[in-house]
Amino acid sequence: MPANGQRSTAAEPHYLLFAEAVPITGDEFGWRFALQPVGDGEPIAAEDAEPDADPSRLALLAVVRGLEALDAPSRVTLLCGSRYVRRGIRYDLTEWREQNWQWERFDQVVPIRYLDLWQRVDRALAIHRVECCWGLWSTDHAPWERATESVTAISGAEDRPARNETTDGTPFPPVPAWAESPLSRTA
């Protein structure tokens, strides 16, 4: 680690991580993630159905599974449509950790929702540099193309105009053919 306490970023691979909860049928949901290296490398994707789980938990689970799929410290641009997940990563996680994974709700101190998953996110953030952005993985259009069109960088306001590149100017990779998901093809 450099003398200033910051991690060196020169050798870190950079990935785009798309993560979301997916409606399967009626009130059933699943999760999915797609991890695309920026530059060379093989993409990684996974998905599963989770009966009786709500979309917020599943979106968070998709993020956890995506970050845990990386085998070395990496730079990750997370594209997620879940406001709950983005806000938790950007603002709440540090406070929850400092308050022993609890928060005040209606004048009572209670454990945070999905403690198991938030602690896994916290461990992953100790390994990876994650930039959390707003992005959608659309089922009616090429998902990577649509998501890269709707990215908003976290360094500014939530509604800052989208750019077709990461905040450091690196262009997003082309839309991969493997990104279409069977979970998104429901009637």
C-alpha cells in the first residue's frame, strides 16, 4: 500500500457490475448480475429465483454475488436501479457499521434490514473500490446498451445527465450478446 494510505489503482482491473431484482411471475422475483471487464477479459453473469424474498433484498443479493465473484481487488462501477441499495452503499453503510449495525426507527433502535447481506457488502468494499451509479438493465432493449445510456455518476447529483462513459472517461464496453437473461423473458 502506498505511503499515503490509498490503494494503488494502476494494477486493479476495472469492471462494470449490473445488478438488479427481476420480476419473474406476478409477485415472484429473482436476482441477476452481469460483471463485464472494461477492456479484455471474460464476462461473468449469474441469476436465480428466490421465493418469498422482496425486491430490495434481491437487488442487494445481486450486488453481493457480483462483488464476491471477483477473485482479486478490483475497481467496480456498480450500475443499479435500486435506490435502497445505492443509498445504503453511498450514505448509510458507514453509519450502520459505527452504530453496531442498528438504526433508529420510530424512536426505537432496531437492527438494520438484511444485516447478513449488508455485512457481506461491507467486507467486499474493504477489498474493492466501488463507484455506485444509477443504471437500469432493461428487458425490452439490449440491457448493457440501455444501462450505459442511463448511467448517472455518484460524484454529482442523482439526476445529473447521463454519459456513455465512466466518471474517469473510460468508455463502456460494447453490449455483449450473452447479457440477455432467461429470467427477463417472462410472459
